Amino acid sequence: MNISRALSVALMASLLGGCVYYNGMYNTKRLAGSARKAERDGRRFEANNLWGQVVTRAESLVARHPDSKYVDEAMVLKGVALARLDQCESAVAPLGRVSLLRGDTDVTEEATLALGRCQLELGEPSVAEIMFARIGESTDPARRVEAALLRGRALRMMGRYQEAVAALEGSSDPRAADERLLALAGAGRRDAALTLADSMLTSADTTARWDTVVVAVGREDPATASALVDRVGRRPGTQPIARARLLLEDGLRLLPVDSARAEARLRQAAEVGGATDPGERARLHLARLRLSRAQSVADLSPVARELDAWIEARSALGGQAGELRESVARIMAASDSATAGAAQADLHLFLAAETARDSLAAPALAASLFRTIVDATPDSPYAPKAILAGQALDPVWGASAVPLLEARYAASPYVAFLQGAEPYGYRELEDSLQMFALELGAGERAAVRRPGAGADSLPGRPGAPPPPRRGLEP
């Protein structure tokens, strides 16, 4: 009798536990449904609150009944809720259980779509593309359209542009046009991209949105983006400041690939923008561009006068113009000191050459200053260092100066350092140059720097990096 009663109690407890878990799962799914409805109705704050409750309920169910057949579904619902709350890093693991679900197509497809979105956000487009492809045959039109759009985006991010174009073909999603434009640009189909852009420009899209589209297209194909800038700029209602900004950004985008067209764009931006911020920035970039092309110190004077006028006018960018003018003044003063045969002219010239190379991004000018050290002060202990530094900027001159290293400067610590021998006196020379630079306030030069600037001018010893020149660079 006692055994029978015990079995009955155990059975009842099991049934009650299962009932409690089922009810808990039912309530969790009901909360998720309420959260979805709140999202559809635009009640975002309420939706977030409900999704937070879904997470809590799901965690509680799994903690209390870890062996239940509903555990996977509870975890997947938790993942969906976390994804809706923009917590993708936490959502990926529970969403990964979606492959274990059976029966509920809606939950499975929603979770698969959520997992794909999160993988896309976390920089895993290849995994995301697989998830979106699984929804391609969904009977739910909204999910099918969303999956097609996001699959096209994932393919584009993977560099599979033609496949992206195909995936987006015929999409009814309004966002698909932007994605197709980017995919066509990435595929190098410029004519098709611009034809699509022309059709998009006839719609009521705002110029602000087109700013974003142009930037995105520019990452895929600067030439197509440049042609798109012309079309957007001609659009009725485009304000001069907006057009100037588009032209400025286009010029900067084109600099690495087409410097002539980039300069023309910057001139257009300066003309259209006038005294506006993009107009001023365009003029500053033009000044920097002219400085970067300087072949000799004589080329600096016209730009110096322009910068002086800019500073006197108290322009909004006068501070940046002033920093640029200081670099120019330092180089011109060093050249004058060499011409006059002043003491320590070699040190002045060496620091000026580094300023030209690192601050002005003017390799030809820097090379000419390194050559001047060798020509004007051949007995300077820094002449061999100037040859070594100038070789990277002017290989032809560098090759012609190699005999000097082997003959006149064979005993130089810099040559010994390069050859891997004991460079007696090397540290003393570097310390002297460092102290001289500090006395001149050289720690504040190079306010405008190229990426990677700031290293010592001396090439590294074979097999080992050279010790840094302490304090020379800011």
C-alpha cells in the first residue's frame, strides 16, 4: 500500500512539474508574442520591456527544468529576445540551438533570421549568408523578403558582388535599391549602377540619405561614387553647403587613385563652399596638396603667403593653417641657414628634411634637403645619415651616393650600424641631434602627420630594428 501510494505521489509530482513547465513555456511564448505586437505598433520601449521579461522567464525555466524537452525552445526564445534587444554577442549561443528545434516553423525561421542578423552585425557575413539562404523558401512573405535583402548584403560584404546583385533582383523591399547600387559598384558595373542611381534620384529621398549612399558606394568604387556626386549635386534643392561637402569628400576619396581629378574636386568644393566649413577645409587640403608636391624650398613661398593671409583673416581653420605655416617656416629657415653657412646648419637641415617628409608629406622636398646636407656640409657627421635617409625618397640619387658611403664615410658610425658592426659614437650623435631638436621645440613639429611617421630616419640594421631616437618625435 505504501509503495503504491509513493508511486502515485511521484507520478502526480511529475505530472504537476510537467504542467508547470508547460504553463511557464506557454506564458513565455505569449510574452514574446506581445513583444512582437508592440514592435509592430511602434511601441519600442514597451517591446524592449517585454523582451527583457522573455529572457528572464526562459532562464528561469531552463534553471528549474534542465532536462525538459522544451529546453531548446526556451533557449532559442531567449536568443531571439536578446537579439531584439541588440545584445548579439549574448544571443548567438542560445540561437545556435535553432537546428535542434522540430515542428514550430515560425519560431525556427524567426530564430534563424535573428541568428543571421547577429552574425552579420558581428562581422561574420559568411555564416550569416547560410542562415539567410535557409529562409529563402519561407512561406512567410515578410521573412522571405527580409532574408533576401540581408543575404544580398552578406554576399556583398564577402566580395561576391555578382551573386549579391542576383539575390537582390526583383526584391520588393525599399532598402534593396541601396544594396543593389552598392553591389553593382563593387562588381565594377558602373553603367548599371549609375542607371539605377538615376532612377533612385527621381524619388523623394533626402540629400542627407544620399550623402550616406555616396560614402558607401565610395568604399566599393571611388570612380562610380564620383560620378554619383555629380548627379546628386545637380538634384534640385541641393544646398551649396551640402554640395560642397559632397565635393570635398569626393576629392579626398580620389586622392589615392586619381590625384588630378581629386584636385579638381577640391577646387570645386572651395568655390562652391565659399566661407563655409567644407569650403575652408577644401582650401586647406589644396594647400597641403601643393606643399606635398614641392620639389624645392623655393616652391614653399607662395603657399606660405597664402597661409599668412588665412591666419590674418582669423579663419575657423586658422589654427590648422598656423601649424602648417610653422612647419613651412622651419624648413625655409633651415635652408637660409645653410645658404649663409651658419653654425649647425646640418642639424637644421636634417630636422627640416624630416619635417618635410613627415609633416608635409613632401618626399621630393625632403630628398632635396637631405641632398643639400651632403652637398653643403660634406664634413658633417650627419651627411652619411642623410644619404641613408634620402635613399628611400630618391633611389636614383641614393644609388649615385653609395660610393660616398664606401669611401668618404666608411668610418661613420651610421655606416657601421648599417653593416652590423659596432657603431662607436652612434649614440652620441643621436643624443646630440635629439638635444638640438628639443632646444628648437621640435617636439611640437609634425602636427599633421602621415600614417607611420615618427620613426628614426636611419634604416634598420639587418636582422634588428634600430633603437628609437628618444624625444625627437612628439
